[in-house]
Amino acid sequence: MIIYVHQACNKTFYGEKCAKVCSTNCVDQQCDHVTGYCISCVEGRSGDLCVKSVGSEGGGGGGDSIIPAVIGAVVAVVVITAIIVGFIIWRRRKNRPDEEQEAEEGVSRNGGARNLSYTGAALELDTNKRSSKHKQFVEKASQTPSGMFNNGYEKSSEGDTDEDVRNNAHAIRLGRNTALPVEALKEYILQHSSDSHFKDEFSSIPMANSSPQTLGLAPGNIKKNRYKNIIPYDSSRVLLRVDQTKDQSDYINASYVTGYEERETFIASQAPNDLILQDFVRMIWEQRVDRVVMLSNLVELGKKRCSMYWPVDGEEEFGEVNVRLLTTHVFAQYTIRHLQLSQSKEPARPVTQFHFTAWPDKSVPESPWGSGPVLVHCSAGVGRTGTFIALCNLLREAEDTGKMNFLDTLWKLRQDRMHTIQTVAQYVYLHKAALVGHTVAGSTIQVKDMNARLAALESEKPDTKSALSYRREFEAVVAACDATINQYNESTQQPEESVYQNTSGVADKRKNRLSNILPNQAFRPVLIAEAHKEDTYINAVLVPNLTRDNHDLLTQLPLPSTVTDFWRLVTQFNVGLVVAFDLDTMDSDQTIGDFLPKSEKKPFENDRYLVETEPPRESTVAWEFPLTVHQKAVSGMGNSVPLLHKTLTLLACKDHKLDPESVLELQYKIKSCRLSKKSRIIFMCRNGADQCGLMCVQSILLDRLEADQCLAVPVAVGSIKAIRPQVIPTVDQYKCLYRVLKLAHESKNVYGNVGDGSL
């Protein structure tokens, strides 16, 4: 690969053959010899080329000025949505510890002029200050495989040096062909899911540069760093205010990170430990942070990753700052907390914390399907934090230009904070999350906008590229799921099949009605073997509801050979309600096993279970059967399984067509069953996807409508299709979801008075 290396120019010139003159808005008219970016700006100017007036949109203030407002509500919703859906789309096969040295996201800036120089000196890695692991990475990164970017560059015949890697990365970064049109992103992901492209691209950008880290390495501050190899650059670190009358320091391991086109600012920080807990809350107050994104749990893999900087209830003092917990809203993969901070006589300020609870340490989410600066932290403040900030920036870029430049985004992040986006897996995940984020952008709407949204979706204008329609939105969701379902193995650079393959049950036709509808291995419920040679497999998947992850179940109607497995699923997974379709075909369909009582006088019984019922209650859409399951004693596994008696409800649905009115009426019935929060629901139909999938997704949507008066159809559909791709197979079912929501809203009974049978 030919690497274009620009020779050093006189300080006031840049570009090919040094033919271009640096801007007069640069201090001393000095700029980077390749990009033309100013080393620093004259007073009153900001931006890469110092062409923006301070105070205009995107203007960067200096000193102690308040950082400009960032990330509007719409973008925040899109980013959170992309992360949440991403959790489900890319469920990793193993939650194995990453081989990379433990470290995470974060970035900081002290308000001074930004140094965007990409000269050899600026990017030279001081390996004497890095761990041996980092030295190995530098040596490995210096060997760039040929043809890795498919962008016209050819590899030099001579071995690459560290400087070659930096120049190569810079040449590629500057190439406009690294900005990928969003419409090409799906094919790009599919094309490179089975080669080393993502790994090669990720390795081309140095993990850190040689910017000074003097304050972070000072003897009094070293103990304040969670990880010895993650230190903020002096040029971008956050400075705390110091009261000279108190024993205070201005140091905290946090960095300012510039958003897309300098329009917004993030603070990337390590998570607080007990030593810096007061400093962390002090930073939130002093920087006027109004949104905090927390990407770690308090404890992960048995280790404490973050000290709690909010009260369990009520209020708590952290140094001189009082923090009050106002409300907590718990959802399946995240929690939203509304806090209020106050200090002495100053007015109290609101802070919203988005706590993502489903992103594993040093890894990626389980699957990609969301006025002051935004504070983002995980544990170290680099891996998960960097991925989140990169996603924000890429979605902004897509909205602005219709393109996403992943390589450029990675490079810029690492100029502000080392090690941002820590692993290849996170870099691959970023691509998938960006695809999901772009797909669902603008699709989460308030109830007040429902009629306008539905009117737009009803419009079928195939010749208008920007026109909304049910079909266009449905096809976009399907395409995003198709591109992101297979996983990426970081060690082999090969996609990993998501279908469970490690049990005889999959290959056994007696366990699966249809060979093309098999459970995703990461979401299948594993049955407990209670008898000798008993299999742990059943063709079912765990799916989230609104507030609990991996809670409810989708499964096929039992085959003659899986009847016992079905009742094992019911008893072992605390099922309180079974919503079943196609039961009226049991007599004519020989593939459906006999698993229910014939009447209250004719219970079902086999060698493991006795199932009794009482007279059913009939409605227009379903028969409601109270069931009692008696499990017989089992021996032969070393310990006898005791007798068990369990009660639950079976809703035997009548309607096969499932028009919107019938779907809503069934949802009324489901809600009227008044299950405890711990009780699970099984949604079941002949193939385990079609009708039961529609009811499952509709239930999530109605819960969301009731909880926050929002419609998020693409999000809910993508979340479940990522687990069971055959769910919502047609655009007609997709339309039905919207129409049921409209009916529910118009009825003014959205989960209101459950006791009278309404939602």
C-alpha cells in the first residue's frame, strides 16, 4: 500500500508541496502542515480552522466559561434508543473477560485552545510511560496488512514503522472516502463481518498520543486514578475549582471531549471511587452538568466499579453539595433517575441520570438495539464511554451530511482522551449501533403527534425517497436486524452464528417443529435436568418486557415429544400466564402434542405432571382457563425433586386473523390477569413467532404508551426481531401495531382501570 507522507512545511504553510498558507486566525499564523488546522486560535475565534466566532453555534469558550448546551432532546432519545436496541441485537456468545488491559472511556479539556496537530512529534507514543501490554500493541499496530481499507492505497514494500502507522492513519483519516454514506452502512457491515477489516482499521489508529499528562502523574494525584494506564492529557483535562482555605485539588480523572463539528461538549470520566466521590459530585456541580450517562454497574464481575454518587432514597451530602433523589424509573436495560443538586444558597439544579445496566465490563452490550455538558462515565472512562460518545457524534454527522466517518471519529476521540473505544469488539459494535440509531432516528414520538405520524405512514409514495410509509419503515427495521444479528469474533475475525448449536436438541427434529425457527443461543431458556439423560433444550427464547430483561418467553406449541419439556419450562421459570394461539387445531394437527386437560373432570397426566383445570370463562376473544400443575416426585439424579403444585392462567385465543380490535381486547385480558412482577408470560403459537410475536411486541408498546406517553414501534419490533427474527414477518402485522396503539389511545383506557377489564 502506498502511503502518502507529507513533508514538514514552514510553520505558516501546509498542504501538498507546502503550497497553502495557514489562516490568519491562527495564533502566529501557525497550523498543522497537513490539515491546515490551527495550533490555537486568536482571541474571538474557534474551530479547527479558527473561522467560527466565539459565541456562535459551536463556538468554544475558554477559561472558566460555562460549556455550551449540548445534545438536544431528540438526539438524546435516538442515542439512548440505539444503545438499548443494540443491547439486544448483538448479544455476545460469551461474557468472557477481555484480553485487553483493564481500562475504559473518558475525555477532558481545560477550556484552553485545542491542539489538533497530527505531526509525528504530537503523536509519538512515549512507550516508556506505557505498560508492556501497550508496547506490544504498538509493535503489533505497526504491521498494517495490505489492502485493509480498500481505498486505493497500496502497501509499501518496506516494513512499517510506528511513524508509518501514524502517517498512514492520518492519510486515511483525511481521505473523504472514509466517510461512509449511511445507505451503504448495512452492506458495509455485512461485507466485512467475515474478514479482518474492522480489526485492521481499529489498529491503524494509535491508542494514545504523546500529549503531556503531568498533573495525572503527579505523586499526589496518582492514587486518584482508577487505572494506572488511563491518565487524562493536561490539554483536555477537567479542572476543579480550588478553595485555597481548604485542602482541595483541581485534579480529577476526567476529560473534555469535543462533539461533532464542535457543536457540543462531553465530559468523559472514570467512575468515582470512595476517595474521589466528593470531587466527582463537585465536578457535576461546577461544570453545570444536567445529564449523566452511566455505562457501568456499581459491581461487575465481583468487583466494585463505581461508588454510589446519589442517595438510595431522600437526600445525601457529598462534601458541600447536597444530592436529592426525586424519582426513579426502571426499564429492562436502563434506569432513569431524576436528581436535584444544591449548594449553600445557590438555586438547586436538576440532573437526569441515564443508567445503562446491560453493558458488560470490557465488552459490548448483549446486542446494538439511547444545556450543560453531558457527563459520560463507565469505570475507567474510555471503552464504553468512548463508544457512546462516538455514537452521538456519528448520528450527528449522519443527520448533517448523510455520511458517517468512523475512522475519523475514532482518531478525534483519542486526541482528547487515550484508549477511547478500547477493543475491536466495541468498534464493530459502534458500526451496528450507528446503523440501528440511524434507522430509529425520529421514530419515537409523543402521543400528541400520533395522528400526524400515522397520516404520514399511510402515504405510499415509492418515488419519493424521503417519504414515510409503513413499508419503508418496516423494511428499514428488517434491514438493520439482518445486518446486526450475527456476532463478530474478535480473535478469529469471523462471524459467530447466533443459533444455538451445542445440544442434540437442535439437531433432533422431535424438538423443533420448523427447522428455520430455532432459538438464538444467547436468549434460550436452559432447562434444569431433573431426570437421568434429560435434555436442557427447548425451542423457546427469553424476551424483555418494558421493565425487566429476559423476562417473558416465546415458544412453539408443544410437539408430542416436548410436552414434558413445556411443563418443565412453566414450572422452572415461574410462568403465571400462558397466551396461546392455534389450540383449536390440536385435533387436526398431529404435530401438536396432547398437553392440556380435556375438561375439569379429565385432567392431563403423564409420568411427570398432572394438570387440572376448572370451568373456563369465555370472552369474545379468548377462553380463560385456571390451571393447577402438580409435579410428580423424580429421582435418579442423586437428589429427589420434591412434589410441586403451581397455579397459572391459560388464555386460549380464538381469533386467527388478529385484527386491531381483537389484539387490543386480548391485551385487556392479559392485563386483567394481574400477574406479580416476578411472574412470567409465555406467548405461544404453532411456530413460536408469528401470532405470539405480535402479541408480545404489542404488549411492550402498550406498556411504553402508558408509562411515558410515547410510541416507539421500530424500537420494540427491532428489539424482539433481534432475538426471534421471524417475529412481525409482514408489513400488515407492522401496521397492526400502530393501529392498536391508536385504538388504545382513543379509548382513553390505556392501562387505566385494570379491574374493569380495560388496559
